Amino acid sequence: MTLYLQAHLRHGKDFELKVNHELPLEGVTALFGRSGCGKTTLLRIIAGLERPKGAVVRFGGQHWQRGRQFLPLHKRRIGLVFQEHSLLPHLSARENLLYGYQRTPPEQRRLHPDEVTAMLGIEHLLDRRIDQLSGGQRQRFSLGRALLISPQLLLLDEPMAALDTQTKREIMPFLARMAAESGVPIVMVSHSPDEVTRLADRVVFMQNGQIQNVETLREALARPDSPLFDDAGAASVLEGTLGEAGEDNARPFGPPEARLWLTSSALAAGMNRTRISILARDVSLSLVDPQHISIQNHLPVTIERIDPPRDNRCVVACRTADGQLLLAEITARAVQQLGLATGKQVYALIKSVALLA
Amino acid sequence: MFQLGPAEWQAIEVTFKLCLYTTIILLLLATPLSWWLAQGRTQFRTVVQAIVALPLVLPPTVLGFYLLITLGPRGVVGQTLQDLGFQHLAFSFEGILIASVIYSMPFAVQPLTEAFRNLGRRPVEVASSLGAGAWDRFRTVIFPLSRGGFVVAATLTFAHTLGEFGVILMLGGSIPGETKVLSVLIYDHAEAMNYDAAHSLSLMLLIFAFVTLFVVYSINRRFEVAKL
């Protein structure tokens, strides 16, 4: 399934959007860029809320806009979730949730209120008035309401931008779960690297109204200068399965040949497939597998690439035994002293790990 | 003091009919117009907005005069109607109904435009994305969320039509049962030195107008939809 977009529009003197791209749609696609780069406008074109002349929007084999042909939003079956809470204020929580469901022909309904309320943990809130819900709860209702039209496509416009950090942490697992369980392709607008690394499978980088490039999250994170890295510098994201905790409360992550032990108390029991993020500066490299050291997580890796030093520090891209990319940030001096080179087998010592979703 | 004769009852009936029809017609016309006006601020919209607001500042006699020469037997509209075998519209109920619709237009359009602006585009976009078509959106989202604006628009239109005088006198004259509305009847009574009759009708209108405005401003405070 792909989404073909061709559009050219101007808003005043300062803003010009020009795109001509075919985007793959499986999983979560993030439109990433600074504010004002046109990502929200692009989302509105996909939704049919903006209708630039001459634009072409094709979803799979279906033309949503081409020449004079224009399918209005209410016929596109798109689930829309906006930045700020957008529940209809004159309806109750339950009426909001079911507004779209009631307008979806029964034969098109694939998701039903019971599963959705359970997935989002809002069963107990159905009879509340809107103003009795917290920001995070409202956003969960918005998500549920959008899911209940059994959409062909979900569009999220910075769904967490208006929430505080605490509420974001509360919503994030639900979004991740929704992306994984609903099977609906998602296009999400975001300017937060954190959101993108947690949720996205693919990143569309936008700048000055144009699409710069489209990469998988892995590719995007393999570049040492990736726009996805914030002040903390380069980071890698590993995907793996989390096992049950042993006696010492540590839980295994990943296959035996590339196993990490996670001890965070924040780990909910029974979580399975998950993503972890490791800052490159928390990874050291050693020529031998050190025995007497407090760092518990050592992985045998193969050096794949050594980036030229910046400020005397090099980012070294290493391949783990299960084929994932792990970035280590070490000094240029260390690279020289250890004689590190592409293809060399070394051990990565990982000091700390952040759990993503 | 409040003894109403057949002439008074007839005038009340004409007035009430005029106010009711004007209100219904105006709500139907003003809703799409106000919606369009609320969608942005282009130059063309500003022109339309100014035209709609004209009756607020023009002397009613100016409006009545232009309507008379347009709708009357020699006017463009009046003559066309006569050529088609109908009556021209001067000195008729239909004529003063058209005049009322134009004259009270700003009192329907302004509160509605204000209400639609306050509503914003988000609820409508949300309803669209949830599969609601245009009429469905109006019925289940736009109307309930701007109900205050509709109440204010309807009440003000009704009350303002009730207070019409100059336009009706210019265009409709004072034909009993056809164009003689309360305000004109009061004028006739006063001219004829029939102060008792003029007084009772005037007091009636005064009380009605006060109650109407009181209701409007109470609603206004509750819904915060229109600033008048």
C-alpha cells in the first residue's frame, strides 16, 4: 500500500509547499521537521482539508484527488487526531467515542467499542462529561473515536504536542499499542525526535516545504548527523524480545548471541517485543571481553563504519550478532590507540539503556 | 386603557405575521451567508459584510425609497412582475416582507457570523473525518454548538422587525390588513390626536422590546456568542 502525493501550493510570500513522492504506508510513518516546514499542511492535503489546485492524492489504487475529481474527507475513511483535544464539547465521552462508529456502515466495521476501550483503558470513563477528563484521557478518547470508524488510514497531527511530559509518558504506550495492534497504517506529524524514535517505522524528513528524503527509522538513526538526534547526541534503537525476570530481577532482552540484561523497575511484566534506545556516548568499545568490570552488558560486535571525528570524537557504527546497528561514541585518540578499523571484532560495553515502548 | 378594537387586532396580526415570516426567511438566508462570512477575511467578504450592515446606518427612508422605485410599478422588479402578469410589490404585504428581510439582515447575520467564528473549523473537521456529511455536520455539530447565536439572531430579527417604521411607511403606506403594522397604527393614532390608543399600543411594544432584549442579553451572557 502506498500513498502518492503531488502538490504545489503557496500561502502568502513565505510559504511554499512542493512535493511529488510516493510513500510506503505500512506501520507508522512520521513526517518530521521543524515547525513551518509544511508537515501539517501536507497532512491536511492528505485528509482533503486543503485542496490545492492541480494536486494529486492517491491512496493505494484509489484517487482521492486528481484534476476535478475530489473525494471529501467524510468519504475518505481517515481517522484524524489533532494536536489539542478535539472532543465535541456538547457530547458526552461515550457519544464522542461512538460518533464515527454510528456513521460507519456495519459491514465496514472491523474495530468495535469493546476492544478499543480496552486497548485504550477508557472503559471506566465512558459516562463522564468531557470537562471531567484529564488531557491524556481526552486524547485517548480522540484516538479511540478515530479508530472506531475502522479507518483505512490514521493521520495524527502532533498528537502529544499539547500534553505535559507526564501525560506524554501515559499516552505513549497506548499509541505504540494502537500502531501495533490496529493494523491501520499511520501517518504522524511530529517535531519531537523522542516521539519519532519511539513510534515510527519510517521517517519522512521535511524542510522548507519539501520532502528531503524518506528513510526507515533504522537508516535514519544510522547516520551520525541524523536530525533525529537531540542534544544528547547520536543514539541507536535496538528492537528485541523481552524475557521474564529471573531471581535478581534482571530481564533478558534480545537473542542469546546478543543478549542484554535490563533491570529497570519501570518494566511492566509480560511486555514482549519492544524497542530500547542506547545513547552512543553510553557505549564504550573494548578489544577483549572484560571480566572484572561493573558494566554488565557486553556485546560482541563487528565494526562497520568509523565516521570522521568531530570535536575529537568519533561515532563508530557496529553490527551486533543479531544484525542490528549499535553506535558508540569514542575519542579519536582511542580509535587510534586500539587500532580500530572496519571489519574488526570488538566488544561493546553498554552503560545504560532507555526503554522506549 | 388596554382596550383593543378590531383595527388594533388587525394591525397586531399583520405585525406578527410580518415578524414571523421575516425571521424564518432571514434565518434560512443568513445561515449560509454567515457561514461563508465566518470562513475568512478576504476583500470580497469585507464588501459583502459592509453591504449587509448598511441598514444599520442608513435612514430607513433611504432604504424605503430605493425599494419603492425598484419594487414599484415603474421599477425593474415591479415592471417585470407586471409583464409576467403579477402585481408589482409596492403597497403590498409581500413588498414590506422583502423590505423587512433586507432591513433586519444585519441583526441575523452578525450574531450568526460571530457564533460561527467562535466555533472555529476544528469541530467541523472532526465531524467530517468521522464520516458526517454536510447536513449531518450542520445538524449534529454546527447547530448545537452555535445554538446561542441562532437564538440571538432569531430574537433580534423578530424584535427589530417589530420596530420597523420608516421603510414600511415609504414602501407599504398604511393599508389596513395589508401593510398597516403596529408602529404605523401608533403613528396614525397620534396624528389623529387619539393619544389613549397610541399610548396602550406604545406601552405594549415597549414592554415587549424590553423583555426581548433582556432575554437576548441573558442568553448572550450564557453562550458568549454575540457581541452587539
